[in-house]
Amino acid sequence: MKNVIITGSSNGFGLKAAKDFADKGYQVFATMRNADGKNAAVKADLQAHSAHIHVVDMDVTSDESVETAIAGVLAKAGTIDILINNAGVMYLGITEAFSIAQAKEQMETNYFGAIRTMQAVLPSMRAAKSGLIINTSSLVGQISPPFFSTYSATKHALEGYSQGLRYEVSPFGIDVAIVQPGPFGTGLLASGQPPAHSDVLTGYGELAGVPAAMGAHFAAFLQSEDAPKPQLVVDAYLALAEMPAGKRPTRTVVGITWGVDDMNAAKQPIQDRVLKEMQLEGVLRGTDA
């Protein structure tokens, strides 16, 4: 039985992934904040779903919380085969009006939070000479549409970190894969905050109301029958988990693509070629062209 840690398991992709991985025979460590508080009902639901699911209280924005939680998983399971960094928050609005503090809040979860968990599991994966890390990015980890800039910056950062790390850990039999979902009805929009600098909004006139209208439009679409289903992302996680080591693609786009699949296909071969020209072939084992 392989052991998988899934962050952000209280809702959305993470909640569904915890159940589906358990159904496939994985031992799942579903992490979330406030597992015995506001998420107590989710914890009970997951534990009732399968004896293979263990709910772990973990806050990815806290060094101590991550270190304690991962140490507890290792004490129980012995090894960690897969880490899925799924936790995330997104703020939508006029970019200039978001404060530095709000930008940092998103970075703490979406970028630094992923780094914390990766650094906590990598020593055991290197010792085992195997492992898979799946980092949940976004289409806006490659493109930068208006009003998503502070969120997009976190995903661009995560993709840059993941790409370089993939090369470095591949000699240890560890894969790092990026999943890039398009828009899905997971409640991510509801995780945001309005811009802190409301005085800035007055200078934008009618444009200041566009992000809210865009959010309402997206929310309506994502609840419609025509919207892509979140199950597609969970299926992508499962497909990556079950692929042979060293054969997994660097990036997987899921749902609406907005041309990001074309960007991936164009950019990855260039990066691999440049690194080979720099005589870094030795760290390229297991990457795709």
C-alpha cells in the first residue's frame, strides 16, 4: 500500500482526491487546518469514507505545523510515496489595490507552503530512492490575465521552483510533476479577499467593478452543466501516480486550456535543449522533451 499526503483536503480537488486515492488502495494522509474545529465535519466524512484515510491537522503556512505533521506521518507510515500540494487561495481584483500583506498571504499558502511540505518529505524520498511530488499550479502559472496578478505570481513562482527541482531530484528516482487546472467549480473564488487599498479603486472608475463582474460570471459558468468537472483534476493526479517513474510529463493541463498546452509543448523542449547545451545533461535523467 503506497502512502500519499494531500494538502488542502477540506474541500475541492483535495477532498475528492483523498476519497478516490483511498478507493484505489492508497493509504491517504489528508491534511487540513482546524481538523477538530471548523473542519470537524469534513474530518468525520473522510474517516467514514475509508479506513485508509487518516486526517492530519496541518497548516502549510507554519514551519512548525508542517514539520510536526510530516514527522507524524513518517512515524506511522514509514515512507511517503506521493505528496500532492493542492492547498491554495486566490484573490481576484484590481492588482494595484492589493496590499503587500495580501500578496504575501497568497505566497505563504500557494508557494512557500508548497516549499515547506516538499522540504519536509524530500529527505525520506531521497533515502528511499523514489517518490512523486505533484504541485497544483494553474493556467495562470504560464499566462498572466488581468485581475489575477497577485495569484498568478504565486503560480509562476511555484512553476519555476518545480521545474528546477525536477531536474535536481530526478537522479534520486523522484519525479516532480505540475498539474495546471483551468477554471473549475471548487470554491477557490470564495477563498479570496477584496483589495485592501479601497482608495485606489476610486481612481479606476468603472473598471474597478470589472473583477467582481468577472468573478460572478465565472461562478455562474462553473456551476453550469457545461463547466468542466473537478473530477478531471483528480483523475490527472491518479494518472500521474500510476505512471512509471521517469515517464511522467513535467506539466499536465486539465480542463479549459487557454492555449497553455501549446505553450508547454513549445517551451519544455527549448529549456531541455538549453540545459544540454550548458552541459547539464547529468541532471536531466527522467525529464521529458
